Amino acid sequence: MTSALDSQIEGNNGSINSISDRGIQLPGHREIDKFDQNRDSVFFKDGVRRIDFVLSYVDDKEGDKKAERRREFEANLEKAGLELETEDKSESDDRKTHYLKIHAPWEVLATYADVLKIKVPFKVSDIPKAREVPLEWLSHPFRLPENIMRPEPDYFTAPFDKSKVDFFLIDDKDTFFPPSTRNRIVYYILTRCPYYKEDRKEKDKTGINRLLNNGTYTSAYPLHDCRYWKKAQDMQCESERYHLYRYWARFLCFYKEQPLNLIKKYYGEKIGIYFAWLGFYTEMLFYAAVMGVICFVYGVLSYEDNITSKEICDPKIGGMIVMCPLCDKKCSYWKLNSTCLSSWQSHLFDNEGTVFFAMFMGIWVTLFLEFWKRRQARLEYEWDLVDFEEEQQQLQIRPEYEQKCTGRRLNRITQEMEPYLPFPSKCARFCLSGATVLFWTCLIVACIMGVIAYRLAVYAAFASVMKDSSTSKIQLVGSLITPQLATSVTASCINFVIILILNFLYEHVAIWITDMEIPKTHLEYENKLTMKMFMFQFVNYYSSCFYVAFFKGKFVGYPGNYSYMFGKWSTLRNEECAPGGCLIELTTQLLIVMAGKQMVGNVQEALLPLVRNWWSSRKGRSHPESTYSRWEQDHDLQNFSQFGLFYEYLEMVIQFGFITLFVASFPLAPLLALFNNILEVRVDAWKFTTQFRRPMAAKARNIGAWEEILNVVAIMSVVTNAFIMAFTSDMIPRLVYLYAYHPGIEANMTGYITNSLSIYNISQIPEDNLPEAGENPSWFNSSTITTCRYRDYRYPPGHLRQYTHTMQFWHILAAKLAFIIIMEHVVFVVKFFVAWLIPDVPSEVKARIKRERFLVQEYLHNYEVEKLKMQLSQSFCLSTETASLLPSSPNKHQVISECV
């Protein structure tokens, strides 16, 4: 493809209209009359040629050097066939910025449409549309006007062939290629056009990206078609941006469907696929949110039947149970009923409905992924991406790869010399990349260890401050907020701040590592960056939740033999779970991190740009159209970076992990995600429509590497939720007690709390573990209270096997393992059965694809036949003129037609 540009540059020896640089009139440049006109236009000053791209630059200290680069670059652009027009800084609003407007004439568009194999219409489709769905009238309130949903008719398309121009539906060459295709072609030329002189071949001096990096140009962007708050006055100009703002970007349209076809037409297929996926994900979240609310309501309705919490809160039961200190020295003995509130809170999320919800979410994930594949297949057909050639589009060699890889070798397939990265260099870069990833991953783990150390150290302080004392000023607060809850909330907030700081660093590290590896293709670059960023984010966001779910309270030990974080020499004793279990702490951790991330993201995406929008909108509305040009309006907008869509996907995939990996601990997580995504769709739409310059259009068949990541997260979610229900929740111990260890005839949970707490003799507690003098509460009397309780299943003092695990412990462990195996197998069997049952491509779409391919081949065949007939007819007419005096013969044209 680069050779096509080189040949275009070398072969185009026609007249060159140079442009003026820094106010200097260059030879051959036509003089532009300065006359008063509406500058809010997407056309050159002649009102005929469309502006396909705009470059801007300012004069600075290195003006001569940069001006030389610009002259060479722009001269090569003109050799490539592009037409240029300059707006001097004296005509701009800030009197500092020059604007270079670029127009691609028909010959250039046709040449590169052929090179890039761009599909264009050749016949209106005659395939009947799908039948209307029954009760379709119910969806009318959510529908948009037909002209917005389908801005163009359905056509049969074929890759453009410059030699078959008359085959395609070309009514007007100026409007045949839509603006998104035009700016895509121009950007392709800009990224490969050199800025060195003809007598000097410097391969590194190539492309607009390098010129932007070295400051030769300050920006490069295609134009929006009009102002978003009103239609374009020029009838030749589309008002698609206005329609997108009116029917899509406003929050009052949150209940309306998205105009995906218009989004695709205006922004390109890649951005269209993102919004299609985000909309579908939000729709599927509705069902998960409804089921989560039902499970939560079940927990609320069964509130009064919670015998376990009643026993904890009962002064005659929980008030008489003295618990062993939860930390050394600073923690005192405490009564079980002090955790009354947290036990009630835990029941809202840790009940029988949670098991059902965890299994439901395992199946929901599969349905979401399988139905998305079907939705994606429909979009591929409707957007004409079925035969999309990735080799021609996304697998193009990156210009950076061509510049940095000086070595050349012969491609056995194309038999052309191509750049390549030597194996030793590739291996060294891979090792350095792996070491960097490992280092930053270890840094995350170190930060999590620091937060854990904070939890262990601060818990003692909270326990000391919040001890039960009649003179304590915070007695009321202490009765509502336990030391466990205070520690969990503060640690979660600190962890969230650390997450935000590390995220800022990881973005730059991941980009630097990926650039260092020098990926060959754009697709390879995106995939490598995606995997690195997701791995960093995965460890960063989920590690604290994994700690609370699977490590906290699991390696505690027992009085007299406690486990410590850094060994016996440290005073940081491992945390214990409250008698109500660790699930409520996991819920707290998940709620703070997930909700905090969504709040910070919405502030960054909505509130901060709102200030810029107010200023730019005020500037745009206060400036008359005759002075505030379209290219200046877009220049004042934010640049949509190449990673813009990447961060949008990353945000949603991280959210997807929260609502699937740990959803058993918080059934309301899908509801929070649903509310966030309803806002997210409109905020993203508002940003794209009002805040960003128009992105370069790009094609994409699917969501890329994110689909594989979602599949991996879906499989992991089944495992994590099974382990959460088994080891973090108290569901299994309660069921074992209910059906195996309940002493009465009628099975109920009476006596479960007493059964789940083991007894320890206070006199046997080592001196290092005892509370300091003055730490014990006023009600504690060492002469009458000789034992304390702790959370475990061990034999009491005096038993032959005192302080060793009872048989109930092993029964519960066996039940937990059995539950994990059964739940995983049941969910996985259902998942794979559903995946097998639901085909990735609907049968209707398969039939339409085959039918369209058949018709396209038939039309192409008929076109070639008719073309051959015309050629033979013309040659036959010439031959009959020369042989008119010869005797008559059979109809030769008829014979040839029959043979053809």
C-alpha cells in the first residue's frame, strides 16, 4: 500500500498548485480573493470543493526549520493529488494560528478506494426486510424516526474498482464517497506522505504523526458538518451532527434506542460497534438488576426470620457471650451483642437467595456473551462488514514500525522487501517488557500488603477508642460503627485513593512498554496494549476484594497460637471475621471501590467537560458565523486520541468484572451498574457530539481483544462466586448445622451462634496476647469470667483433644468443597449447553448473507457479459464497415451473444 502512494507521488507530474506558507505566495499558487462569506462551512472558499481534513500550525522560534518541513510535506501532498488552501493567521480568531484545508478530488478518492478495497453501493437491495415482530407497537415510545434510524437505503455493495466506475451507483462524484470515507482516505495519505526532498530519501521523515510530535503542525482533524445546536445553513452540507445531538446525546433521550446506523455513518464502524456493545450490555444489565433486587427484597422480607441475628442481639444470649480479644494488647474482651447491627446488615446479602443469584449470574454471563455474538453478526451484515478484509485495514503495517525497523527482508508471499525486527532485538524487548510488567504488578501487591498492614495496625486503635465505656463520648457512634466496620471503610477508601494514583502511572507505563515492543500492525498494537492495561487494572482494582473474600479470617489461628502477618516477631496479628462473617466486609469493599470508580469517572467525563462546554458554547454562540469558521470551532474542541475508545472499553470491562466476579456478595451491584451505564451512554454521546473533534473513521468487525477478556472473566466469575458462597459466606456452615447438628427434632437455626463459637480458657492465653491494664471494660470481672469465645470449630479446654478441630469442622469443609464442585459443574454444564444451543450467527442472517453473495456475483457476471457484448459489438461494427461489399452472412452478433 505504501508503494501505491509512492507511485502516486512519483507518477503524478501534472500541474502543482503550491500553497502559501507564513504569508508568502509560492509559485503556481492561485490567489484567493478575500470576500465576505459564511465561514461556518465545510467547503473551500469557492463553495464547491469539500474540506476533507484540516491541519493547523503556529509560528514559533524554530519557524524556518518547521516551515521547510511544511513546504516539503505540502508539496508532496499536492504531488499525491490533494488540493490545498491556506487560511493565514490574520484571518483566524486568535491571530496566531494558520489553517491548512485539504480536499481530495475524485481521482485521489477513486485511486485509494481501490487500494483500500472500500465497499461502495452498486444496486439498491431487493432482499425483503425481516418480518415485523408481534406486539411491536409496545416499543413505539422507545423508537426514533425512521430517517434517523436508517439515514440511507440498503444497498448491495462491492469493493471499489477504478476500472469499473460505470458499474457502481455514482450519481454525483462529489457525494459518492461519504465524509467519513473521505477523511479516512485522506488520513491514510497523510500518515504515509514523506516530508523530505526528492533527492534525499530519509525513511524516518514520513507521516503527519511525526510532524505533530515535533511541533511542525499543532493539530490534524476532519471537520464536523455543522454546529450541534442547529442545522447547517448550506443545503449541500449534511446536518448529521445536529440530529445526533437532538436524538442521541441529550440525557432526556435516555429511554430511546440509539441511532446506530447514523452513528456508524458519521463516526465510522469502530465507534458504532462500541456504542452498540455498550447499549446491548446496558439492556442485559436490566435483567440482572431485576433479579438482584428480587434477591435483596427477599433478604429484607426474611429479616424477621433471621434467628441468628436475634440470638446475637438478645441480651440473654449474645449479651452473655464474652469474646476473646481481636488484637494484642490494645483490644479488650467484648460482648457478642456489640455486632448486632452488622449481623442484621449481613443477612440482607448473605441468605438463601444469594446462592440462587450467584448461579443465575453465571448463566446470565453466558447469555449476554452469546446474544452479543448474534447481535454482532447482525451488525456485520447490516453494516457490510461480513467480507471485511482485516489484512487490508487493521493489519496494515504501522508507520512507526517501518521507521524504527531499518532491516529489510524478502516477503515470500508478496516477493517484496519489507521491514522486520531482528529476533535478538525482539527477544530483548520482550524480556524487558515482561520484567517491567512483573515489577509493576509486584508494586501493586506491595501496596495491597501496605493496606492490609494498615488494617491490622489501625484496628487496635479503633478497638481501643470504641471500647464499651459509660464515660465514652463516642458511645453512640461505637454502638453503630464497630471497629471492624470502621477499619474496613477507612481501608477501602485509602485503597481506592491508591488505585487512582496507580492507574495514572499504569497508563503511561503500559503505553511506554507497548511502544518499546514496536508492534508490527495496528491490530497487534491494540491487542498488546489491551492485555497489559487490563492486567494492571485487574490486579489494581480486584486485589483488595480478593483479599477480603479469600484470605481475611482464613489464617487466624486461635488464642494462644495466633498467626501473624510477618511472623511471630511482628505485632500485626491476622484479621478475624466478625461473627456475622466476612461477607458484609466484602460488600463494603466492593461498594466503595465500584461506586467510587463510577463517581470519579462520571465527574471526569461529565462535570469537568461541562465547564469547557459552557465556555466554548458561549464563545461559539457569541461569535457570528461570518467570523467564527468551522475549522476554528473544531480546533477549539478536545482532540479524540487514539486511546479514547480504548479507555471507554476498559472502564466498562472493569465494571463487568465487579458485577460478575464478586456479585454473590452484593446483589445490588448490577443495579448500580445499570444506573451508571444509562448515564454513561448519554455522557459518551454528548462528549463525542459536543466536546471532541470528529474522530478519524475506522472499520472494525467486533470489539477486538475485549471479547476474549470478557470470556475469561465470565469463566472466572463462576469459580470466584462458588468460592465466595463456600468460604466467605456463612451459608454452608448454617446448612450443615441445620440438617446435621441441630439438637432438636424440628430443624431450625436456634443455637447456631453458640455452636459456631469455640471456648478458650482465659488463664491459658499468653501474656503477649492479653489486653493491657486498663483496657478491659468495666463489666469484665476476671474472677467470674474464666472463658472467652472465638470463631472456630475446636474442642473446648479439658477435652483430650483440646483446641484441635472437631469433626464438625471437617464436615463443613467437605460440604464447602462439595458445594464448589457441584455449583461449578452445574453452572458450567448449563453455560456450555446454552452456548451450544444458541448459534453465533442467526440462521436468518446466514441465509441473507448467502443470498446477497449470490446476487452480487450474478450482477457482476451480468455486468461483465454486457461489457463484453459492447466491446464485441463495437469491434463487429467496425469490421462490417470494412466488409460491407462482401456477401451477407449469418448474424455474427447473435452467435457471439449465444456463446457468451
